[in-house]
Amino acid sequence: MKPFDDLERVHIEGTLRWLEGTDDVYRRIKPATPPQHLVSYVVVVEPDTHEVYLVDHINAGLWLPTGGHVEPGEDPAHAAARELREELGIEADFGLVGANPLFLTVTRTVGIDSGHTDVSLWYVAAAPMDSRFQLDPDEFREGRWWSPADIAAAPAGTFDPHYPRFAAKLSARLRT
């Protein structure tokens, strides 16, 4: 994965050091055992307009991509597809930018389960605007499509703190 900016480079380098020093990258006990573990995010993108579908996550109190913790022994890409099925009720179409993660972040969590670090792999799945999503009411208040203008107009603290950088990397990738 080619880093988008210096912060992603730092996150990738730190993640590689972490992977060299541990054999346990999976969350074993909620919320924070071990205190750092893998997450697969899946940003749903409308292929023509490039709007994104985000969910109002109850626990985090933020608008986030779907996704979740990678289960022990699970491949992160399989986790991304599983989370999309469980949280939105759709099958993953990774054809827009490919099946590999587009972005990597290391984030100290916020919300009810704060106090641990998520190493998040950001995947991109395509879905048309007329998709019928079946949101998990235990995890999300609601979901909606966001245009780039909607995202730019949202107050600070609305999204994952790394989302604007992800959006810029995605936009650059979709232009090529």
C-alpha cells in the first residue's frame, strides 16, 4: 500500500513494527484485549457520483463506514465482506479500486468502548444509490449517502478523525 501522506506513512511503519512484535492482532475480549487490534472498515461508494454511504454509529457517536473487528484467524478482506453483509445486508463489490485496502490508520477509540487502539484497514465497496440497506439497529441510528459537499459542510468531529484524509486519497485514486 502506497501511503497517501506522511501520517499514513507513519501509521504503516508503526503497524509493520507492531506486526513484527506480536502474534496476537485480534480482539479477544471486548472492548480492549489486547489493547491494539485489527479492524476492517468498508466505505461504500456510489460508482458514478462517488458519494459515500456512512452510518451513525451508536457506540462511537460518529458517522463511520461500516466495518468491525477482524475475528481470530480471519483474513481482513473476508472480515470486510462479512461486516458489510452483517451491517448493511449486501454483498461486497470490491471492483471500484480493488480488493486490497486503500488506506491504513491507527486510532485511539472514542465513545462507549474507548480506551483501545484500532489498526484500521479501509476497503472500498461499490454500491448503486438505489441499494436497499438493512441496517443493524443495535449498532446504528441511521445511515445515509454523503456527497463531498455534505462532508465538507459537516461540523468538526462528525466523522472518524482520519476520514477527510481517506476521502482525499479515494478521490485521487478515482481520478486516475
